[in-house]
Amino acid sequence: MGNEDLVNEVLSLKRERNAVILAHNYMDYDIQVVADFIGDSYDLALRAMETKAEVIVFAGVRFMAEQAKALNYDRTVLAPDPGAGCTIADALNADMLRRAREEYPNAPVVLYVNSNADVKALADYIVTSSTAIKVVKKLSSDVVIFGPDSNLADYVAHMTGKRIIKVPPNGKCIVHASYTVDMVREARAKYPGAKVMIHPEAPLNVLRMADFVGSTNQMIEYARDSGYDEFVVGTEIGMLNALRIKVPNKTFHPLTTGPSAKCPFMAMVTLDKVYRSLRDMVHKVEIPKSTADAIREAFERTRKLLEG
Ligand code: 13P
Ligand code: SF4
């Protein structure tokens, strides 16, 4: 089937199944075109809670689809490729977290949304790259257990001045952890008029060189509202699709086009797999009810803290 036919098939199946497609900002352009909502992890989690559709197709990696299922336990959530994992999420297991709790019994556990469901169910608070600093600042404790992304943990420690106990000590994103100071220097030399935006999963010495640090949605807001016209984008290269759709009048350059530019897990989700998931109603995300309840509770506790 040609791409245009595939797009039309997906749009008609969406109506037939009463389905919505939630797509992460990193998705291929043709997936973003058929999506009902495009966003960062936090925005998509909120959208998942609001939707009245019977079926949610989550065009993103597995932890995101699991999060949508936890927040909408009675709905059918489909993951176009259930094998699409995440190196950060896979760095932490439940035993590691239990050991950290034993060692620091009074420290709250703040987990990045990039965690697998069984581990996330053990969190006191669930944060995304757009909420981590605000949440940790608001906690009364000066010692906080935080995981599984070690670079985000460093950034949170730097921005809040709190003692951050990392679980595990070295969870990393295969894309952002590969960014270097030299990449930023080269990009600045090549695009001297551009502002440099970098995702907080990058190392702290790289973040210190950025004009703006934020989640993928925060990058869109910065590009749209800042008054500048040209940007270097320090995040997964699919982000350029979202920026070109949402901020069409400005210019964007990737920080790198090298081997680490594309997340291999995000790349596993294709328009063809979105189509097949809707056609055959596969692959249904299943997590135990008790796990979903615990995730929802931690997510709501975090929302209340943010709003309070
Ligand atoms: P955002 O929440 O900023 O979209 O990040 C998700 C992610 O997986 C980054 O690699
Ligand atoms: Fe995980 Fe990094 Fe891929 Fe995002 S870009 S899904 S953090 S491996």
C-alpha cells in the first residue's frame, strides 16, 4: 500500500474503532500527520486521561503506552510495536529500588516517567523532563531518591541544590547521553545566529552550554515564543518533524546527524505498524490492576503537589 493509501486507511479505521492516536514528538512525520495529539511525555499522559475514545493507539515507546494504560485502565491501549523499549527504563529494576529505600528510608522516591510499569508502581512521585525540577523543589525533604536517568538526576541536583541519590548510578539514554561539548561548539560555529536547545537527558557539562534546556514540548514553546528565528535542536532527530509542523515559520538544525541522532526504539514504531495495530486491534497493553492503581496514585499525588 502506498503512503497516501495507508494514511487514508488509518484515518478511516480510527473513525470505525472510535480510536485516538497519541504520538510522541519524535515520531515520523506521517505518523504525526494522522495523530490526534502530538506531545511530550507529560502532555500525552494528560491527554490520555482526558480522552473519551474507546481505543488509544500510543505511537511512542512502551513505557509511554503503559503510562496511558495505567491512567485509563478500562480503555483499550494499543502499542504498535510492544518491543520498543528505552535504555533508561531498562536500567532500573524493582530490587534496586527496594535496596535504595532500605538505605534511605526517609527519602521520597521520585521516578522519571521513563520507567517500566512494575518499577514505576513503587514510586512516591512520577515526573517527566518538564516537571522534575518543580517537583523536587516542592518536596520538604532535602534528600531525594531519583532514577533511572542519571543525567536528569545530575541536572535536578544542580538546579535544586538537594542531595539526589541516583538509582541506578548510571541509567542513560542512548541518544542524549552521547552528546558532547564538541558537538555544541561545532553547531555554534556552523550556525552562529542560532539558539541551542538541549534535552535534560544530556550530560550536565553539555547542558551548561545550552541557551535553553527543556522537555520536547518546552522546546516547541521556546522556539515559538522566544522571538528568535533559528535553533539548534539537541534532542532526538524526529523532533524536527514536530517543530516543522508546530512552528513552521522558523529554522531548525539537528545538533547531530551522526549514528546517535535517531532513537532505535522510537524508530520501531512506523505508520504501517500503527495501521496494523488498528486493523487487527493489536498489541493490547496489559498491566496488573494493582500496578495501574499504584501508578495512577503516584501520578495524582505528583499533580496535586505541582498544582498546590
Ligand atoms: P519528553 O518528555 O521531553 O518528550 O522526553 C521523552 C523522551 O523519551 C526523551 O528521550
Ligand atoms: Fe529512551 Fe532515549 Fe529513546 Fe527517549 S530517546 S525513548 S529516553 S532511549
